[in-house]
Amino acid sequence: MEMTRMHSLFLSSPRPGDTVRLVCDLPAGLLRPALSEGSRALVVATSWGHVELVVDGGLAGMVRVDVSARNCRVIEADTGAERFRRRTALRNAVRIGALIALAAPFVQFVASYWFATGSLDGLLEYLPLAALESAGDFLVSALRDPVRSLLLAGVGWVTWVLAFGRLGRRKR
């Protein structure tokens, strides 16, 4: 009977197939992009205190990097490459959807401006004025219908957090 050693999340070094989280910011190297603390990655290979990772690079796709094992913390053992890729693809779909949802009002404004004036001349001068006017309209809307305004702001915040994470707060 073969006994398998149990893989501990707390006492073991990363092994191929594990999902890890970076525990510190890693500056860009000669052949490595800058990686921020909290980035999730899949361990592909290990050797002599170093791990080769596939990091979720956002909309740019997955990036292969080699980092020291002490810069990683195992968060899920034996995830597997396929499961990690599916999770990353789903997260990228959410990012693209959020990007479309956040860019749609700007695209609508540019199209309305173009149809109203017949050209894009003066768009950059009018854009800050339109942003201030839009903020004022939102405040008036908040006074008239606070529940709807709170829901709109909440959905916008949730969309942003799902797609891009929280601002000014490090992931642990």
C-alpha cells in the first residue's frame, strides 16, 4: 500500500500545480515584468529555492516568471493548470465587461458630441466641463432619488472591484 504525503499549506514550499500569492512587490528585472504583492500565480516548476510561475498578467495574458520561493505563499494546493487558466479567463472576461461598462458613457458622450457638432473639434476643451456637469447632475439625482443613486454608485464600485481590485489597499 502506497502512502502519500499530505501537502500542507503552511509548512511546505510551493510545488508544481499549486496556486501561490506573492508576498512582496517584485521590481521589473531584465526579463521579468514588475509584479505587485498579492498577485496570484500558478507554480509550473521548482528548482533550488526558485519557482517558475505563470502569473495572471491581466488583459495582457499570462506571464511566465522565475522568482525566489520565499516570495510566494501557497494559497491553494494542487490547483492544476487547467483550473488556473479557467479562473484567469473568467477574471479577464469580467475585466473586459467592466471596461466596456465603464467606457460606455464616454463613448456615448463622444458620439453625441460628434453628431451635435459635426466634428470632434473642441472635444478636449468641452470634456472637463461635461464631467463637472455630469457630477452636478449626479448630485441632483442623489437628492431627488437617493436609493437609485446609491444603487448606481454601488454597482459601479462592485464592477470596479471585481475587475481591477480595491484601490489603495494591498491584497493579503
